[in-house]
Amino acid sequence: MFKKILIANRGEIAVRVIKTCRRLGVKTVVVYSDADAGSMAVEMADEAVHIGPAPASESYLVADKIIAAVKETGAEAIHPGFGFLSENPAFAKRLEEEGIGWIGPNAHAIEAMGDKISSKKLAAEAGVSTVPGHMGLIEDTKEAVKISREIGYPVMIKASAGGGGKGIRIAENDKEVEEGFPAVKAEAKSSFGDDRVFIEKFILEPRHIEIQVLGDKHGNCIYLNERECSIQRRNQKVIEEAPSPLLDPETRKKMGEQAVALAKAVNYDSAGTVEFVASGKDKGFYFLEMNTRLQVEHPVTEMITGVDLVEQMLLVAYGETLKLKQSDIGINGWAVESRVYAEDPYRNFLPSIGRLKRFKAPPEGKLADGEVRMDSGVREGDEISMFYDPMIAKLITWGKDRDTALDVHGEALDRFHIEGIQDNMPFIAAVVDEARFRSGKITTAYIKDEFPEGFNGVEPTDSQLTQLICSAAYVHGFMSRRAADVTGRLAPPDEARTEWVVILGDKHYPVTLELGDAGEAEITINGGKTHALVTGWYPGLHLVEGLLDGQPYAVKFADRTEGYLFRHRGVALRALVCTPQVADLHARLPEKEKPDMSKLVISPMPGLVVSMDVEVGQEVQEGEAVCVVEAMKMQNIIRAETTGTIKAINVAAGDSVAADEVMVEFD
């Protein structure tokens, strides 16, 4: 086994690789940019080497700097993680020339499979089902429109060297191709240094299912079952699970064998993933691409197979023969992974950057009914930068079956608390509880279908409403008694105020609160059932958790200037707790009118203006593209919300903009 390796990556994947190396007794070196100088990976590694400024193009993507770090530290091999140089065949070839080990597939396999056009041709030759499309390169937008018409809408415009959901657009007509084709080329050039684009048929009602393969340098190759990755937003995976609710043993075997056949066709010798689009109607499947690296979602495979994929990559790279046989690979239970992103689900999932003022992860390890694992590369106090991918952490849970794994996932989300930036956990929690998702009848259009107007939270169930009302009553009662205690006027429990009104949104709930002295309370809502609550909450804690009517529960809590904010799963409500007299006054207050923002084009995120596509005096139609803003490696087309004439333009291409900055004004 290697004695020392270098990890040419950052964040959670660098930490993930370090953990396996520690267990195996392998020393680790990490490289880091200016933005990552104080990162968890730098702290955990045995050695760390600075490689330049924050932009990846000046640090993590510079092969010379990575190789210099290897030579400086005496590392024997490089693990590339995912992204950056992980699927760069030229880099793998150079390492071979330099005599440096590569913990990944051989350069020929990367080159053959990493290019989506050539990989489809190889897949067809290997007998793998492929999606109809244009396999050649496309020179310009006019040709792209012509090809799209020939294939038949809808089509997928895709960067040949792409990955991670970047460089992809779905087009349903000529106009969307005209807008999407140049945008994909620009994203491909920016993210991968390769602006080649191809177009293929977009399968209606598709499911994204991928097969994990593992090969060695001696011709052995196996598959480790499948992962369902259909819950996607902007072609970026959000929730993954293993196995898939769709597949039966026969289909699983067919997909696995095709994946292995393709891997063997290029002498694949590491961990890799063969991705398919499958039909939810007839379980037919078609080859999409092969990712010649470790996938972000690999933990769910590890949870159901018991195989450490990073360990296997190290062993294979060192020249060991694969000891696992296909018959060794089973399916133990069910695993679910969600990607926790720095983005605001209430503002169309726009990126959010800033400092993690709070980062309290759920407890990890085995539970009575499952297991919780979290892969992350951040800690409380760390900065979420605009320079890299917005993923903060991956939450993985396991259960004996799908329902159990999802139940454990929801409970873990209840106890995962972040402050300082916006995160997408309310949305994840809403999906995990949603009826269609629970049924397993999903497609890659699930988010678009179920949240057509975007995510605006969900209405609380009766159970959630009870939890929120009881939590609000307890917190306010505790705070009121505590305030009295500070002034030396703490009333005995039997003399304390018991009648309150909890206001959630615009609804009033009269409650009777009998507060004990040891975290217990009896709460009667609107003269109905009396609920018994027991909690260890006190001011400063971000969770109100304990037992409600004998059942464990947890509600996220934040103090506000006026009232409190409570969150549970996809529900977020501000709560005011008042005396009946004050509640009556609140009920009489007139609603505030919202200002008209339709005449302003506001930057929805901090980023860089890539292009300004209008000029002063120009007439613009509602929905027309106004400008393009890039943030976290994604280009976002900003459109007019109204029809009118451009009155003022406050920014230009190349300018940095802040969130909510006014870029364009209409007459």
C-alpha cells in the first residue's frame, strides 16, 4: 500500500479521502488555495501545500502546481477526488510520464469515456443501449437549431467534457436552443476548458439511474448495484438513493452487465459510474455517459454494500488484484443521500455565500432503527466562497427499508442546523415527506412537476402545527418566567400567567400553559386536547427537542426582534406569543402593501456580470433576457419581469454585483 498520497481536491471529498487513509495508515498531503487556507482538510491532513489564489483556474486546475507539490512532499500518488483534474486524460498521462501514481482509471479510459461523444460510440459498439442524438461536433447556433429539429424536441444540449450538472440545458423549441447553445458553450469553456457541445433526445418521463463499477489492472471488473439520482434541479442531483425503487433483479442484472461490458471495453481499472436514463413505464434504459471518477453520491453504495470505494481505489492503483467477486456484492437495506447546498430555496435556489455562524450537524452513528453519516468539509465559522461549488455537506442515512431510511433522514434533518447563510434543507425535508416521492414514482422532472412555481415552503400538517404551537408556548412561557427571575420577581408556577395566544402567520391559537420547574409543561390548544411536553431547551439552544405526548420530536428555533422563528421539515413560521388583549390588537392591524419591484432588474445573487444584453432606450418584452450573471460556476440568465423601455443600466459586463443590487431600471 502507498505510504503517502496527495489529494488534489478540496472540501468534503478531501476530508472523505483523508478519513479512509487514516484508517489504512496512509499519510496525506492536501493542496489549498488562498480561500481554503484555514479549511478542515488542511487541518486534518498530515501536510498541506499552498498552490495559489482562490480561483480554481489559478490553483486547483494548474497541473504544474499539483505536480510540484507531489515532488516537494514525496507523495507517491495523487487522488483527484471529483471535479477539477479528476477526468483530465492529459494530466493522468503526465503523471505516468513523471512516475507519479494515479488513483483513478488509466488515461485511455478517461479519454475514451470522459468525452461524451466518443463514449456513446464505444457504448454502441459494446452492445449498450444509447439515446438517439447527434454524435458529431456542432459549430454554431444555426446548426444546433437544425440538428435539434431533426432529432425532435425536446432535446438536451450538453457539454462534451461536462459533469456535475454543469453545461446542460433542456430546449423545447428553436428559441430555447438559440439561447441555450451559446450559454452551454460558455459554461463548458469556463468550467472545463473545452467548449465542444452535442445534442441528444431528451427522454420524456425519464429516471436517472447509474451503475457503480469497480475494475482492477488485471482485467477484473464488477458492478456494485445501482443508485437512483432522479431528484435533480437544473440537472444537478439533489437526493440520491440506493437501490432504486424502480429496478427489479432482472433489470438490475442487465444494467450491471452492460456497465461492466463497457468498462472492460476500455480496460477500466478504478471506481467509475455508468449512467443510464431509464423509463419508468417499461424499465427500458439507455446509456448517457460514464463518469471516470468517484461520484459525489458514492456513500449510498457504500452503505448498502459495506464496501469502502476509496479504499478499493487505493488498492487498485497500487496494483492489487480485486478481491471482491460479483457474488460478494449484495444489497443490505436502503440508503438515502441529500446534498446540502448554500442556496436559498425560497428565491429559486439562488447561491448564498457568507460565514457559517452556526453549523450543528446531527449526531452520527448507528441508531435503533438506522444509521446517520455526514460527509462535510466545513465547520462552524468557515466561509462559504463564491469561487467553488455551493455544496456544504452530504447527509446520508440508512435503514432496513426505504421508508425507514427516509424517516431517519427526516429526523436527521430536524437536528441539522445552519445559520449565517441560506441552505436548502427546508426543501430537502419537504421532498422527503412528500407523498409522490415516498411512493417511488419519480422522474427527473419531479421538482419541476411538484414545485412548478418554485419552493415557497409547505403548509404544516396537524401534527406539525401542534409541535409548533406547543414549542412556541413553552419557549415564551420559559422566557417570561426567566425574565421575571432576573428581576427577582419569579412567580410560583401556580401564580404565573397561563393564558396566551400563539400567532402563527395570520392565525391565532389560544393556549393554556401550565409550566413546571424541570422542562415539563402541559399545553391545551384552543380548549381541546392537553399535550404533555418535556424538553431540555433553554435560551441559546437552536433546537426545541424532547418528547411531545411521549413521542420524540425536534423543532428548529431562532429568536427574532419580534417573536420567534420555528422550522420543521419544509415548514417555516414566525410565531408571536401574546396575552389575549395584545393578540386582539394584532388582529386589527392593517396589512402592509408590498412595493412594486417589477420595474427593476435585481441581481438575485452575488456574482459577476458576464454580459449585458440590453441598452438604454430599448423596448424589452416580459421574459426577455436582460443580462447573464455567473456565480458558483453557473451562468444565470436574468429576464425582465415586465414589458417596458430600459430607463437606466447600472452595471456592465465584468462588474461584480451583490445580492439584491439593482442592475437595470425600466421606465
